[in-house]
Amino acid sequence: DTEVTQTPKHLVMGMTNKKSLKCEQHMGHRAMYWYKQKAKKPPELMFVYSYEKLSINESVPSRFSPECPNSSLLNLHLHALQPEDSALYLCASSAAGLAGGSGEQYFGPGTRLTVT
Amino acid sequence: RKEVEQDPGPFNVPEGATVAFNCTYSNSASQSFFWYRQDCRKEPKLLMSVYSSGNEDGRFTAQLNRASQYISLLIRDSKLSDSATYLCVPDSGNTPLVFGKGTRLSVIA
């Protein structure tokens, strides 16, 4: 089973709302990732968790707060977002728990976020 | 020099054609390389991993040139279903990953 699941598929939120994105994998992978992708651009790395510890934060604004409750789950808490944060948010996982992440990743289908 | 550079295309090719795209990278410490394909409004899917000089999987061949710091992807006998954006990711193992901007391929009937 090479599946990464993400919920919700779509999310519309106001700038004062608080919401969370969820990601789950049951492949025993040791690293999990959050990416942001805007239209016609490549995925941009936001965070890497390696063995449930945050190993990379790519200077992401504090209105995005990641959480890794256990080795299978990854959350992204959202608060006071701006309209320019509207994008596809992708979760991925990889078997290798390298601090910098591994290039061999399996992606979830993403959450399409619109901030109004 | 940008970390990862790819020709954005689009490459418009007829069915059955052979097409190749290159990806150049700046980090000489990159040890492994990955090609992903991404369909419109979908997530990237891992297509091929390259750990040595190259890899072949059916109609797809990846070749690595470490001296010139590029990796190529060759697709033979193109199918309509190969139409997608192809993303390159060099991996040094200890630095944050950077995806190339991708090369768009359209295979035309």
C-alpha cells in the first residue's frame, strides 16, 4: 500500500479562521513533508519531519504550524492566513528518515485551499 | 546558477515519437536523482529513481552525466497518456529538496 491520504480535499476559509489539514500514511515511512504548490509552479518545500521531529522549516510564516502526533500522522494548523496563501497543499512521505529528506517520496492528493 | 533548471517546454510531439528532456543541477554533492510526473491538478507521482549512471524502465530511460551535472529523461514510443509535466529532483541527502520547475509534455494524436 503506497497511499498517502489527505483531508479535506478542498477548504475555503476566511482570514480570521483557524483550520487544520491532515495527512496520514501507513507505509512505516520515517519522514513526512508539507509542500505548497501554486498554479504552474513546482511544489515548494515547507516542512520536513524526520522520526517525528521537525528537521526542516523553510522559513515558513508562523501562521502555518505543523504537528506530528505520531509516525503515521502529520497535521498543518492554519491561522490568520492571507489570500496569497491560497494554493494546493501537498503532504508526502518517504521511507528514509534523512534530516534533509529523501527524493523518493509518495505524495497525497493534496488539499486545495482558498483563503477569502 | 539556479539549483535545478529544466526547459519548461511545452514539448509537443506526435504519438510514437521519442522525446528527451534535460535537467541541470548546481549541487555537485547530489547523489541520487528522481523524476516525477504530475498531471494537471493532481499530485506528483514518482516515475524513476537514479542512484548510479542511469536507469531504464520500459519506455523510460534516465541518464546521468555527473561531469556536466545534468540528468536526462528519454521517453520512447510516446503515448497520449504520457502528457504531463515532468519534474526533476536532485538529492544530496542532507539539504532541503528543490524540485525543478518541470517540463511540460503534450503528446498529440
